[in-house]
Amino acid sequence: FGGTASAVPESFWKRLVTCQLCACPALTYTQRIMGFMFCFAAGVILTATSLMSITSLLLGNPIPFAIKYTLGNMLAMGAASFLVGPTAQCKSMFSRERLSSSVLYIASLFATLACIFYVHVQLLTLISIGVQFCAMIWYV
């Protein structure tokens, strides 16, 4: 990797930029700010309303809490892509300094959803939520 800030090869980023240019139209500054505000606000609202489901979590039904919490985190994290662009966001997430926390965070997001929809083990769901929270704190 020889001194580059990214742990992912440069050819990957070139292909990603090409794909992004084909799939994502250029946004104006106002559109970027509006997209960021909408996604971030929706993420914060979902995460905040997940707290209203904490009683169901404590009573043994983690699904309402976990879905709102996980989707809220995904939206809030994805909101930054509107400001810096998806390629720059990915480069930042997978740089040497953030690679471990990013991989753990993304894995915990998917693990939470997998526990809810496929595994159906409440303890594993709670653990994945805890790991998700810790990974988010580590990432930030």
C-alpha cells in the first residue's frame, strides 16, 4: 500500500467514480444541503423514536427498537455523502485510520438486521445493537 492514506487500491476508487458519474447526477449546492438535512433529520428522528420502543426491547421484543435504531444510523451516516460525495465518503471510511471502525460498524448494522429477520435470537440482537453503538462511537 506504500504510504497511501487508503487501504483500498486506487483502481477501485477510479471504477467507483466512473460508476458514480453514470448513476448519480451532479447535485447543486442547495440540493446537497437539502439532501443532507433530510437524511440526517430522518436518521435522527428514527433513532430518537427507537427510544420509544425501549420497553418492548426490555420485554423481549427487540425488533421495533432495532429496526428504527439501525435504519436511523444508516440514514444519519449516509447523509454525509450528500456533503462530500459518496466516493469521498467511502475513501474516508476506508482510510487506514478508520478502516477497522468502519468495517465493524457496517458489519454490526448488517448483523443487527440479520438477527432481527433471520436468526431470531434476542440476545444476539442485543449484542449486535451494543456493538453497533460502540462502533459508531469509535468511528466518530
